[in-house]
Amino acid sequence: MIASNQPLHRFFKARRRMTLAERAAVLVIVSVSIGVVMSLVRGDDFAAECAVTDASLGAIRTAILGGRAGLGGYRADVGEIPRSIRDLFDPASLPPHLRTFDPASGRGWRGPYLTDGVRIDVRKAHCSFSDASCDSGRFINGLANGDTGVLDGFGRHAPECTNSDAERYCRNPILLQIPCDDLNRNGVCGDSGDVWLPGNARLVSAGPNGELETALADYSAGRRGDDRVLYLLMGDPGGGNRPCK
């Protein structure tokens, strides 16, 4: 006779009520485990770093959109997707009436929606994140030194990582890109007449070469190079990422 599965049913039903922070912590643990296992099994640092990065992209998307079991995320609380990953950690950029949760309206920020955020040091990111010499305006909706964010999994171990030269890089943050319809076709979003496309919002890692190649004006991310791209609200229109191998 098969034993009743009611205790298990009650356990999983209770776990559906876990907080956003608890779910984020689980996702971080899972992502780290993936990286460790792949390193041991394959002996391939790139494959492990790539898998950890993809897991981080998935964890951020879950924090924004909520889980598959109907658990809410940032969008359910605030009513729209964030403008930047920092909004998952700090509500300061939101209108005053959305900076705290109002039970009566069911709206407002009640994060943090992710755990283990880090303060971004743009001096240790590739210059495509912050430097006009790399035309960073083509890639970034907004990123300031000191913002709280999430680093990708591609560790870079060059000696240059110990200095503050903006042309050199050590660890890169994952970006939330909200692309535009670049009407004047100059490759830059934000000009008069450009139309923002929040439906095409995506998370972007600069990939193993550390250089952002996914331009905001490329709303399909068809020219992403080795960047890792994960769309929030639609399937990937640009053909997908290179395999982690």
C-alpha cells in the first residue's frame, strides 16, 4: 500500500508562502551549487561561470516578476517593472507614495527583493559601463558608482583588477536594459522622438570578454556578441545566447 502524501502536500503548500528574501536566498544557493558542480565535473571555469551568470539572471527575473506558483515580485507590488536593478534593493527612486507598501491599495515597495547585493564600483567594471571613451551611453539606461546591484559570474583575475583604471575591469554588474525604438538611427536612446520599449526589457551580462555589446537601440539584441541576455516579458527575439561550453 502506498503511504499517504498529505504531509508532503502540506509542506509544499506552506512553502508557497515563503518570503521573497527566502526565495532569493534559495536561488543564490542553487546558482552557486551549479557553478561548483560544473567546475568539478567538467574542469571548465568558463562553463561554470556562464552557468552561475545564467542562474543569477534567472533569480533577478524571478525577483521582478514573481514565481511560477503565483508568488508576487516587484512588478506585482509596484505595478510596473523597475527602471534599474538598484530598485530591487532600495525604493529611493520611486514616487513617495510607492516607497512603502500600502495594504489598503495592495501597492508599494516591500523589498528588498534580492539578498546579497553588492555596491558597484564602476572603476572595476569595463569602461563600456561608465566611460564616454567606450560610448557607454549606447548601453546603459542608468548606473551610478555606489549603486547596489548583482555582479555576473565571470571572475576576471588579471593583476589590473587591483587598480582603479576605468579602462580595465575586474567584475561587471548585471544590467537591466530598457531599449528604445531608435527613430533617428544614431545608435543612442533618449533623443527626441525615441520611443522606450519596456515590453522588450532584458537583463544583460557583458559575458566573458567583459565588454557590453548589446546596445539599447538594438531592441532584439541581435548583435549581442558573447553577452548573456534574458528577456523579462517576451521570448528572445534575437536568436538566443551562445551555449555555455
